[in-house]
Amino acid sequence: MSETEEKHERFIVVGVDGSEPSLQALRWSARQARLTGATLRVVTTWEVSTGTGWAPLFPVDYDPEAVAKHVLDEAIADTLGDTPEIQVGRVVEEGHAAPVLLAAARGADLLVVGSHGHGAFAGMLLGSVSEHVVRHAPCAVVVVHCDKPA
């Protein structure tokens, strides 16, 4: 094994938003990480949309980052258990999912997403995030199709 290969950290990035397709992607990614000896980086994002021209009113103590972190922690615990057999890193970032996932996938062996998560409409083959990352990812991409209705 060369010095370059020894220093390369093997990791898989998976996008999770709490939807069933993203949880299936997390399950698939964990199995793949166990098979390949890679670590898993589980990524979720949050953003406050003001696309309608007005800012929604939130309670004073509303913390969207904390909510996203809670959703991520719950998804990991419910899907992989409290003590997964693999090393799991958590990434919670502000921004739209597609560019955050693409940035997180730099240097990754693989990027894994569900076929659609929150916001997808019925009948779409791929959600907008999965379609975007398939087209622009710096690594191989796996899109896990959900065997249960979302």
C-alpha cells in the first residue's frame, strides 16, 4: 500500500432529512460502510425559507439548527441503534441540501441519498436533491429507492 493510500480516509456521505427514503439510504450506507471499512458521515441541513417575500414568525426560542440536530440524532439512533458497529460522524449545516451534500462529498468514496425526501411530489422518479447530486457529485452516487410509500 502506498503512502497516499494509507492517508486516505475512506468515508461515505449520506443525506438524511428524517423521511423514509432517507432512512433507507442511511440503512444501506451503514451496511456498505461495514463491508468496506469506511466511516459514515450523516448529513442534514436546515434553512429558513423567505422565498415568499416575508419572514415567518417563529417563537423567540426557536432554534432550527437544534431541531435539525435532534431529527438527525433521532434518525441515527432509530435506524442504527445506540451503538452502531461503524464510526458515525454527524454534520448539521445551514443551507439547501444539494450544495451542502456536494461539499460534504469532496474526498468521499460514495454519496448516498434517498430517491426523494421532504418536499417531493408524487410521481417524481427522483427528487430534486437526488437528481442534482447525481449530476454534480465529485464521487460515485447511490440513490436508494424506498420500498415503502413516503
